[in-house]
Amino acid sequence: MRFSKPALMGAGLGFLMSIAFLIFSLLQFDKEVSDVKGQILLTVVFVMPFMVLIGLGIGGLWSKLYGPDSL
């Protein structure tokens, strides 16, 4: 399976955004309702794959519209 350069850049941006989401969620979670382990597990298992897939899809759409070597 080969991905275009924009698709891979979109997936990388999705990964970086999920790391930023993890940092923000660790700074703002309610200690009475959740804990650090739960926040990390939720982000890594649910949020990170979806953000990477969304970035991959947007990058794939970009490469279809503007060409595979547009970035």
C-alpha cells in the first residue's frame, strides 16, 4: 500500500494533534471523575487512531485534487 506525500503529511499532522490533545486533556481532567491512566488510555486507544485516519483521508483528498507531489 503506497500513500502519497500529502496523505502521509496529513497522517503525521493528525498524530501530532492527538499528542497535543493528550497534553491538553492531562492538564484539564477532573481528578474526582477520572485519573491519568484513564486519560492516556482513552487518547491512545480511541482518539489517536481516528485523528490519524482523518488526517490520512484529508491528505488523500488533497493529493487527488492537487496532485500526489503537490506539497
